[in-house]
Amino acid sequence: MSKIDLDQPRYDQSTYMGRAKHFLQLTNPLNVLATEKQLDEAKKIVDDFRKTRKMPPGYDEEKLWRTKYLYDSAFHPDTGEKMIIIGRMAAQAPMNTIITGGMITFYKTTAATVFWQWVNQTFNAVVNYTNRSGDAPLPTSQLFASYCAACGGALGTALYLNHKVKKMNSPVLARLVPFAAVCGANFINIPMMRSNELMNGTPVFTAEGQRVGDSKNAARRGIALVCISRVLMALPGMTLTPLVTAYATRRGMFCRYPMAVVPFQLVLVGLCVTFATPLCCALFEQRASIPVSALEADLQEIAKKKFPKTKEVFFNKGL
């Protein structure tokens, strides 16, 4: 029992391979099929093991870790609250397959562009809020303002790029507009939906888990890392899929069955998203670190006074 620490990931998070194994289990789309009863049972098992350090009846180490990953996939690491189902990272693959498929299939008209960008940014807003760092609630008025700004920025980016590409008369570039819009929108949506962290800071802790305070600098660092991983997460499905589809269309693959292009794109997007989500989440450690010297002056003073030997602090960067 002493070897099992459910407060830490099962795999070594200092290596990319360890983080990849961790996120492959955490973002497994099958986790969204778990019932409320199964999730509540998983929480009870994990909580009981943490308290008693005793293996539950009928469990072995492998089953206990599967239960822990099911628990982690549904409950927020900072607040402990059960997350809304479409906001969980396990829902990324099925949801993004549908949304990305819609964006790269219906991109030619303004109405379709507006609709799918709105759907995408609404979904992203839910995901970004659900997977935020810290435990401080976001006021409803601030949440609504952030959502409007995120959607407005995304729609403006998409419409502007569509207008420019039409002048170039380039079908290939037109197919890539949704990806360019998503890239720009991520750098608007994520900071806006996590603006509470930027204004008030995110909790930072010593290696032993003692809270030092709330740092805005750590929040900025964490949000920047999440923006990068989200853009790379969207890259394969939103660039390879339209390029492969354009090539297949030129070769006449869909001459006999034109509507076959839709399931063709959905399958490609689904494959890309299923693997890109965990592999890009694994680019950076979720328990990120920041040197004490990079914290705000008041937090540096607190750290030096209370934890004089501490050289770096840790925080949940979010996903």
C-alpha cells in the first residue's frame, strides 16, 4: 500500500512519455459514458483509500488506478467538484470531432461560418471555464462578459480571414481559415474565460503542498502554456483533414458519392483529435512550477519568510 500514492499521477510526470500515458487515460472518451453512480462510487473509493490506506474489497492495484483515473476525469483537481460532462477533457474527442467536422465542411458561407464558430467558441468557453486553475468562483457578470468577448473575437477573426481569402481565390487557403480562426480565438477565449486568475492570481504551493498565496504571474504562465497546447491540439484535425480531403477530391474519390466527403472528414478528424488531445496535453506538466524569484514581490517576501529553503513553487496550470 505504501507504494500507491493517489495524490500523484501514476506515471512519472517529469518525462513526456509518462505524461502521455497519464493523459491517454485521463482523456479516454469512454470515461464520459460512466454513470453518475459509477462516478460517485469512484469518488468514495478514492476518498476512502486516501483516509485508510486499505485496498477496497475486490480491488487490486490495477483496478484502483483505473478508478482513480475515472475519478480524475470527472472531478476538478482544485475544487473537487464534479465537472459538467461536455467540459471534461474526456469529452474533447467526440465533441471536437463533430464541431471541427462542421467547421471544415461548412466554411463557404458567412452564415455557416458564424454558426460553427459560435458553436465552437461556446464549447471552448465551457471547457476553459471547467478546466480553469484555482478554486475561486467567477462572478456571473464577469463570466458573461468574458464569454461575449471570446465569441466576438473568434467570429471577427473568422469573418475577416474569410473575406481576405475570397479575394485571393485560393480554395486550399479557404479550407484552412477555420484553423486560423481557432488559433486566434484560443488566445482570446482562454484568457477571457480565466480572467479571474489573471486579476486575482492562481494558488501556488510549496513542494510539500503548503499554500504560499495567489500569483498572477503563475496564472499568466499557466494560461500561456494552455493556449499553446490547445492550438497544437487543433493542428492535425484542422489542417491535415482539409488538405487530405482536397487531394482526394482532386483525384475524383467523391465523384460518384459526393456526400461521402462528410463521413470521410469526420473519421479523419476523429482519429486526429483522439490522439492529439492527450499527446498535446502532455507537452507540459499540469502541476507546473515557477521560481520564487519570478513571483510578485509580496509573495517572494512571504516565501522567504515562511519557507526560506523553497526555490520554486507549484500550481495547477489547468487544461
